[in-house]
Amino acid sequence: MAVTATAQQDDMLDAICWRTLGTTAGGVVEQALDLNPGLSETALIAAGTRVLLPDPPTGDPVSTLDTTNLWD
């Protein structure tokens, strides 16, 4: 289900996605641009603008990398 967020002063779309959905991964910023035609005309979004956001991506929210410590 899509979510509607309200832009704050000098907001950018990726910041709105991060604040509302908790991620910018999975193409949510690009999907938000598709849902809001004309939003990409300027980098900063006017305060009070309502922005329709897509569903957050599903799957494993935390991925880990195998690392090696050289000084063990």
C-alpha cells in the first residue's frame, strides 16, 4: 500500500524516502518519481508538498558481509 508523506522545508526526495520508509534501496526513489510526475523539475521540494511513496522493498533488511581482520 502506497504511503503519502509531506515535505519539510528544503526537502529532497531521497530524504523523504529515508525518513518515511527507512530506506532508499530497491528503487524506491525512482518509483516515487514515477508516482509523482513533475516532482523532478527541481532538486528541493517545497514545504508542505504531499508526496506519494511506493511500498518499501521486501526481503532481508540487514545484509552482512564476510570480513577478515588482518591483525587477529
